[in-house]
Amino acid sequence: MKVLTVGGGGRELAAVDALYRSGSEVYAVMKNANPGIIRRSKAHLLCDEKDLEKVCSFAKENGVDLAYIGPEAPLEAGIVDALEAAGIRCAAPTKAAARIETSKTFMRELVEKHHIKGNLGFAHFDNAEDAARYIDTLDHEIVVKPVGLTGGKGVKVQGEHLLNREDTVAYIDEIFENNIGGAGVIIEEKAVGEEFTQMAFVDGKHVVPMPLVQDHKRAYEGDQGPNTGGMGSYSAADHLLPFVTQEERKEAISIVQAIVDAMAAEGCPYRGAMYGQFMLTRDGPKIIEINARFGDPEAMNVLSILETPFEKICLGMATGTLTDDVVFSHKATVCKYVVPRGYGVKSESGHEITVDEEAVKKAGAVAYYANVDEKNGKLVTGTSRSVGIVGIADSLEQAERNCEKALKAVKCDAMAVRHDIGTPELIQRRVDHMKQIRSA
Ligand code: AMP
Ligand code: GLY
């Protein structure tokens, strides 16, 4: 089939590669010249991914049969509604269905209204004064979130980023003054535990889960520093995580299923990849966020080991005919993102970056180009994450070693990597932390 893809990051390259492996003819739209996507596509267009007119004309000119959308911004702009109006089927949610991500208040209210497990205490505010008054009535720690999209960088947690009342009120003021996220503020109860990602393929009704993944949102080693889009992630050969039981995973999947059922009942059925971010607490999995797309970097972990043709899955999601027979190989994966130095605060972009792809392959890893661009025949870094390196092996230990070996094949004079991701030490810390929480 001729498949349109939108997005130029590592997540999108992983999807394009999975489509390419399944025999699709790819037509790619992206804002940056991602060399991995360009190499695998029949034609590509460099433009603003939210420019619905340009994207639709490109799709129509090329007679595409099906569309896959990577990032959230074009979903919020209504790209699926526009493509469907032009007769193109989409393996992604409409603007209304994407509210599960684009409005954190919509998500929490839906979960509350339908009595779905895993919700956290929350309150929505349209002005800073009411929000500040509200926090004075609480006797527990909170998390402050802009309601709308912020690229994963808008959340601040009490006890971590917000150390006292003044910090918290100042951040609430900042959100309103700078209109961050553009839709007010949501104050949530802080959940304590270990985070995990449960993603699923969804066709409006039917939920087919992917392997569990753990992302690392903090910019620096040891989980320090500001939140980022995600610095790296790992998945285990048994598709669980070392600190999550089969029962806990089942509960997370049943929450995703309940959200999909609720959306269908509300008249806006959800199609496409759905991303469930959970905090595993003493009382089981709690919902941190639900996204209307694959996670980035998590897509690179799971799509690297997807055995079922991705084109078939996308068609199933788009047409309500998804089947259960989706197979992921029983391999462990460790992904570490090479990012521009300063990423998370102020990226130093525009530096040349090179990847020796042969050496990466020899190391038992895959390189996914992300926010890089071509300038004067050279590959240069953008302000977001540059290249995802995914080590793949039978065990997590070996996958991590493969990833580290492959990272040596990436050269850039202003880059950063969280080398601690997927190491036995860090994973053991997670396991011990969860043990301590369960026994508290
Ligand atoms: P989000 O962009 O919503 O995924 O939030 C970014 C990060 O903030 C999450 O990965 C968590 O580490 C943290 N976070 C968000 N919401 C909560 C919450 N209610 N309780 C504890 N931590 C949270
Ligand atoms: N890895 C976090 C996200 O994609 O939202």
C-alpha cells in the first residue's frame, strides 16, 4: 500500500522502518530532513507538519491509501479530520479523540465520569488566584501541569522541581502569564512509585497491547534535572518489566481498554496507537497521562521487535478490523538518545553529527535519526533529540552493552547521553524502590 507518514523524529523513523519492512511504499511529510526517513520513502515533503492543506495535497497527489501520524501537534490541528475528508483512511485519532492527550482535563474528567480505575485527585483552574487558594487547602504533595500540549516539558512536581509554596505559586503564575499550554492549569495529586509505559494498538473498540517499556524523563543521570521528552527507555524479553507483575500489567491494560470503551460511548471512538503512562504505586497502577500516539523513545523499543507487518496493523486500526495476532519477538531492548548538549534547558544546536551505521549494526543495535537536518551536505543537530540508539539482545544486560558499543559510532562535539539508562545498577534501583514502596 501507499502510506503517508507525518513526522521527522526517531519515533517516526521507527514507524517508517516498520512500514518499509512490511512492504509499504512510504510518502513522508516532516519539518526536518531526517535521512533515515528519506532513504526509506518513495517521495517526501519538507514542511510544517500542521499545514493541513500542504499535507493533504501531497497525500492526494501521490494517491496514498492510508496515513500514519507520529506527533501530537498535527493531531491537535485536525490532520486526521482533514485527511479523512479527502477520503484517506488514518491509523490515528481525530482531533476530538486526540483530546485524550491534548487536554489533560478532558482525560481526567473522562476517567472520573466512567468510574475507571487508576485516577488521581485533580482540579482544573482558569486563573492563578483560584489555583493558589486551592493548593492551600491540600495536605498532600501535588503536581502542576499546563492543561494543553508542552512537548513533555511542562510538568513540575512538588518535592522535586517545586520545593516550597513560593515555587509552586510562581510556576502557576508563569503558566498563566506565558500562556504555557494555552488552556489553564491542572493540579494533580502526586503519585509515588515507579513509572512504566503500556502502549496499545486500538481500532475504535479493540485493544492490542504492546510490550511494557520504561522511559526516563529526567535530563541527567540519576534521574536529576528537568523533565524532557524522554532520554531513553528499555523493554525486557518477557514483555514485562523487572518491577511489574503480570497482574499489574493486566490492570494497566484493562484501564486502557476502559478508556477506549468510554471514548466510544462518548461518540468519539479512538483509533491509532494509544500511550498509557502509569505510576505503579502501593495501590496499583495510577494514570499519569494518556497520549494519542506512540511514545518517543518507546516506539523505537517496540517497533524494533515487531514481527507482524506494521502495514497490516495500521490498516486494522484505521478500518476497525484489528486482530489479536500481533507478534513481538522475545528480545530485550535498550534505547539511549543522543541529544544536543543543554537539551532540557537550552540546547546547543547546529553541530555536525555523524553515525557510522555499519558499526552500529555490528554492535547489535539500530540507529534511528531524529531531530537532525541536512545543511550544506552535512548532518546537523536540531534543538530536540538527535539520534536514538537501540541495542537489541536476548537479555537486558546484553542489550545495554550493545547500545553502549553502538554509541561509540556517533560523533558530535556538543552531545549528551544518559549512560545510566538500562544498566543493571539503575534497574536494580527501580526494583528496590518498588520493593520498598510495596512494603511501606
Ligand atoms: P507527563 O508529561 O504528564 O508525562 O509528566 C512528566 C513526568 O512528571 C511524568 O513522567 C512523571 O514523572 C511526573 N508526573 C506527572 N504527573 C504526575 C503525578 N500525578 N504524580 C507524580 N508524578 C507525576
Ligand atoms: N516518552 C514520553 C512521551 O512520548 O510522551
